[in-house]
Amino acid sequence: MMTDEMEISHNPPKPTQKIKLNVGGVYFVTHRDTLLAFDESYFGGLLRRGRPPEDDGAYFIDRDTTHFPKILNYMRTGRF
């Protein structure tokens, strides 16, 4: 019989759902928790409103991708 401590060590935390974003034709994948980290952000609203993704499974965002990697990294780490 296993102890609770042993059972916990064999059950790693479940990863959050992955979200695919299509930003101006470039695809990015991140965790749902990353997009919800900033409650008042565009992305938090997008997911909380329940807007469904496009047919390809991605949320389309009609913006230039020039700065998006920096924005996404900030949401992931809290630093630029």
C-alpha cells in the first residue's frame, strides 16, 4: 500500500490547455494560463467571452506580428 506522499510524487501537475493563435498569418502556441495572466488584457477577454477559434483551431488576431513575440514573452515571464 502506498502512502499519500508516494502517490503525490507519481502524479505530476496537469499542464494547462494549449492555445493556438494566428497573428497576421503567423502561428503561436502558448498555455491558456499565460493568456489569462493579465485579467484585463485583450487575450483574457477573448478567452473568457467564449469566442470559438477558427476552423483551423486557432484564434485569429488581425495584427502585425513584428512585436507580438515580445508581448507573448512578457506575458510568460513578466519581463521584456
